[in-house]
Amino acid sequence: MSETTSHPAIDLLKTLIELPSVTPEDAGCQDLLIERLSALGFECETLQFGDVTNLWARFGQEGPVLCFAGHTDVVPPGDLDRWDTDPFDPTEVDNVLYGRGAADMKSGLAAMTVAIERFLEQGPAINGSIALLITSDEEGRARDGTLKVVETLKARGEFIDWCVIGEPSSHQSFGDVVRIGRRGSLSGMLTVHGIQGHVAYPQWADNPIKRFAPVLAELHSIEWDQGNEHFPPTSFQVVQLNAGIGAPNVTPPELSARFNFRYSTEWTHEQLKMRVAEIFDHHEIDYTLNWHLSGEPFLTQPGALTDAVCESLNEVAGITPELSTGGGTSDGRFISPMGADVVELGPINASIHKINEHVSLADVETLTSVYQRILEKLLLEQPS
């Protein structure tokens, strides 16, 4: 492992990358964070649900609560032969650090931990509490991670006011984008029922492919909405389509498909379900459709949190970010419904989930300073 650059957040990041925490494994990452947070006076609570390890850590008992959130789990590295370096041996090349989780999102974890250390080492009398919500199940099914922690907190009357998630939000340069919300995600699992038959005698069969084709064409041709001030348009995509029994002269008995809506606040998931049912029923096909809601859309309106984030980026790095709701889903979809304002601010996302994932060392240092400034603005400075 290269030792050419010394900064507490970079040193911590390297240690975290060395721990092969592929979903849902934590591989000791949270124990490392607990050791450092406990030394600062945090009350650290490990919440285990199934094979998922979660951490809720809190400093202070009063509100408002500023929470930093993230995940220790990473996606599998893939074909090791295609990596230029060992994905779990952090390696510096030209002021860039390579390794699985470097950008998504162990750099965020390292930056928030060191930012909190620096903030509290000054001995400030803070106006509120600091918390961390960390899971090892963000890249996986996401059912025993942040969702379960939030349910636990709500059940005992504990809430988050502001949440900064360390997801890699930046696009072309650090800090150019801050996520203030995400689209909803609704998936449909479809089976179209038919009657198997000989291709030469279609009148004695009912081909589900023929039945579904005009439905699929209509679903793709619809302009679901034009988006709005904060959200891009709703999108519909088919991600899986299967039919056939493997014989060239037999029409299949059924067709299966999976599709997904990424939808704006112009819709609720119930409205989308009803609209799809209307289309299917209009075409008079025999079908079974099951739904899975990954999360409703959420949006953080302008206020104390967005002001603190934008001002901190400007003061530390001279950056005015774009406030965006683009991209996929994040664990913000579980935190926002408890009444929290949520933003996502982290490094550049161009290499996440890829071979040779990496992060700029300078960006890790800057991110740490920005997080520290956010703490100062929200928990020290009084509103004018």
C-alpha cells in the first residue's frame, strides 16, 4: 500500500478500503468507526438485522440532530485480472487513490469521521446533536439496513432533522452537483398467460408475445410527464423479457417481464399502478402483475441545510453547486419520510461500481473541510 500522501481522512480511507466489505459484509469497518467515535464521546449502538450490520452513533441529547449517513458495503470487484491494482490494496497513482469503495463511499465515511473529530476537538458548545447512521446493506436488498434503523429510531421517538449522505454526488468536478432529492422507483413483475400451441395452427393457441407486443409499444410511447422544477421526466424501462420453450415450432404458454418506473413527484406509486392496469385491461390480456416499491420520490426544499451545504462549498472551495434530483435511488428515500431534510454530497461518481474505481486525494481533503464547515454552520452559528 502506498504511503505517499498523509492526511487523516486519506489514512482512514486506505484502512477502510483494505477491509473487503462486499454486501452485506461489514468486515470490521464499523468497529473501526466505533473506536474513533467512542473516543470523542459518542454513544455507539450496533443494530444487527439478519446478516446486516448497522451503526447508530450519537453525540448529544438535544435537538436539532445533524446526521451524517452512509454505507460500509461495496459491490463485488468483478474480474480481478481486469484491475490494474488489487481492489482491496489501496494504491496511489498521481494523487489518485484506487480501490473498491474509494468513491462509493468509503471516502465519504472517512471525510465525515475526520470532520467530526476536528470539529469536536475544538471543544465547541454545540447547539444540538451529531449522529451517524451507517449500514452494510445499501448496495444490496436494502431491507435490513437504513430502513430498519429508521423504523427503530421512530419507534423510540428519536428523529433526524438534517441529514448529509456521503454518496458520490459530484459529476465532472468535485462539488458541482448536490443531490436534494431522488425520483421514486417502482418495479413491476409481469406474467402474461397464453395457450401453448403449434406455430402452424395459431388459431388453436394464444400467443402471449403477440398479446403483449402492443401493450409494450404503448407503454414505451407514453410521455408520462414532463418533470417539474426539481425532477426530470418519469421514465419507463423494460429490464427483462422472457418467453419460449426452446422449440422453434411452438408458441409459448406464457411470457414474463420485469419493468421499472423512475418517477417524479407528478405521480404517486398508486396512480402509476392504476394507469398501467387501465392500459393492460384495455388490451384484454390475461396477466398477473406484482409490484415492488423501492421508494417514493423525496425532495428537500431550500432551507437551513441546503444553505449550509452551498455556503460551505463556496467558502471552502469556491464552488456554487447545481441542486439536482437525478440519478438512481439512495438510502435518503428511507430517511426523508421521518421528517428529515436530506442532501447528498460526495466525490465524483464517474468510476463507481467500475473496474479501477478511484477518488482524487485532493477531493477527499476538500470534502473533509466542507463537512466540517457544515457542522460549524448548523450547530454553532446562530440564525440571523
